[in-house]
Amino acid sequence: MGSAFTISLPINNSKENAIYTIDEVTKSNILNSINIEFSDIYDL
């Protein structure tokens, strides 16, 4: 299996974070989706 990494993202401006374990294969796709999906929130 490939290595994995964890990211935490705020949900609905809550102090609680959702933690995702993501396969290295889909890492770039997930990060790209996050950058697009959360661009309005974080003003990227």
C-alpha cells in the first residue's frame, strides 16, 4: 500500500475538525478539489 497522510478541515465554521486519511494516489485530486471548493471560504 502507498503512504497516507491526514488533513483536517473545519466544517461549518465549527471548532471540530473532520479528519480524512487519504491515499497517495488520490492526494493530488483531493487537494485540487479542496482548493476549488474552499476558495470562497479561505479567499485563495
